[in-house]
Amino acid sequence: MVHSIARGCAAGAAGATALNAMTYADMALRGRSPSSAPESVVDRATEKAGHPVPDSDGRDNRLTGLGALSGIAVGVGTGVAVSLIHRAGVRAPLWLGGSVTGALAMVLTDAPIAGLGVSDPRTWSAADWTADALPHLVYGLVTYGMIASGDRHRRAPRRPAVKGSAPGWPSW
């Protein structure tokens, strides 16, 4: 189980890195500004929890940092959940497992946006949905791909040892 959790953490972190790379590439190519949704979600969530980020000189920077960290936490946490599900025997081809993993991460990030009233996904344009869905798809493919890649190593057939030879040594 510990191995599956560690694999999920690594896979989720790699997927989050791929998602961020896609997002920043989109910003660079289209010249769009970064989303303020992560900061707004953190701001509203901490207020609702009764522990708002204090008003101070660095408040905006703290919200930016906490927003980015929450995205990493969702990415790593999703990786762990998918790895544990995979360990339990739920297997899918890369295209399906990656798509479902990306969709799960997208739901886990978009639900608080809608639930806290930061934005209403029903009003998003096709470009908005594309800018959200494509990085999450890449996240899912990278994350699930890393999780599923361990299957080949565990299922590799072992060659029977030749009588009188040590394992790993050629029998001339």
C-alpha cells in the first residue's frame, strides 16, 4: 500500500507539472492573463472556515501561494486516489484511464469554484472550457500513465533458471 501511495504522489506531482506547463504555454501563446480563481477559492474557503487570510501587506501574495499549493495538493491527492483504485484492480487502457483521471481532477478543481460562487461554469465559453479541459486531460494522461507503467514491471514473465546456474548468470 505504501508503494501505491508513493507512486500516486509521484504520478500526481508529474501530472500537476504537465498541467501547469500546458497552462503557462497557453498563456504565452494566447497572451491571456492567469486565472484568479485559485486565489479566490482559497480566500472564500478560509473565510467560510472562520480562519481568513489576514489583511496585511503580503495578503495577495499569500493567496497566490496558497492557491498554487492547493492546486498541487489536488494533483497529488488525485494521483494517490487513482493509484489506490488501480492497486485494488481497476485497470483501463491509457486513453480511458487518463481521460477519467483528468476528468476527476477537473471536477475536484471546478466544484469548489462553482460551490463557493467564484465563477459559474455554466457561463463559460468554449475557449474557457478548452483552456480548462486540455491541461486536465494532459494531467490525466501523465498521471495515469505513470501509475499504470508499473504493471509491466510486475507482470514481466520470469525466465526459468537453467539447472546448475546461478540466477542472472549465463549458462554456457
